Amino acid sequence: MNVPTDDNLDFSAPAMVEGFATVVAVDGGMAWLEPEQTGSCGSCASSSACGAKGIGTAASRLEARRFQLDNHAGLAVGERVVVGIREHALVKASLTAYAIPLAAMLGAGALAQWAADSDGITMAAMVAGLLIGLGLARLSASRLSSRGDLAPRFLRRANVGVVCKIS
């Protein structure tokens, strides 16, 4: 087994968050992939409600999460691959989705409370701030997406015996 030692690790390479996916379709130069379900899915308190057919099933959620990649590697339907996204892009996406709307909502609420000292006005300002924050987050997310920061990248073919384990 080829285990990396401390002296041959490349710390200059960007950290990647990796995951397994299965090729479900190949269309010209594009391959459609479906992420594999991890061990955490189905272990929550509402897993019995998700097991029903239709909306909310694991199959329908995975199908909605399909994504496409350039098929430079000559992938075939049914192949398991490892895809990755840069760690900093994942952090940027999380901050965009959560921090911008929350900061706008709390900022608008604090400003309204300071200026008007009225609970009704503060609540209305918080709703308005949330809507503005969601709009700003959408603009930021579209900019990240257009630059390709959020696109997963093909890393390698997965070995047959490798499974994804959640610790």
C-alpha cells in the first residue's frame, strides 16, 4: 500500500473536499454524474418519512443533485469516480448562503431598533434586510458560479473496493 509520508506531502496544492459519484449518462463530450449517498443520509429522526415513494425519497433527492462534467477522461456509464471541490470555494459558498442574509437581516434590525425603538418596525426592517441579503447572496452565488469556483472537478477513477466511510 502506498501511504504518503510527511516528507512527500504537497502543502502548496489547494485542499480539496472529495466525494464519490457514479456516471449515469454520457452525452457527447459531457458526463452526467450522481453523487453517492453517504452514511449520514437515512439516519436522522425523520428517516421513516423519507422512505416513502415520490418526493423526499433518497432516489429523487439524488436525481435532483445530478451534475455534469467535461468527459475528457473518457468516462463510461456505471463508473465510480472521485470528484472534488476546492475547500476555499466550499467556505465561500457557505458564507454566501448563510452569512450574507443573516448579517443583512441583523444589521437592518439593529439599525431600525436604534432609529425607531419599535418592535413592529424592527421586525419589518429585519424581513426587508433578509430579502435584501438573499438578493445579495444570489448575486454573489451567480458570480462564484460563472467563474467556475463551485464546479466539481474530476480527480480520478475510484477503486472498486473503496467505500465512503463517515467517522
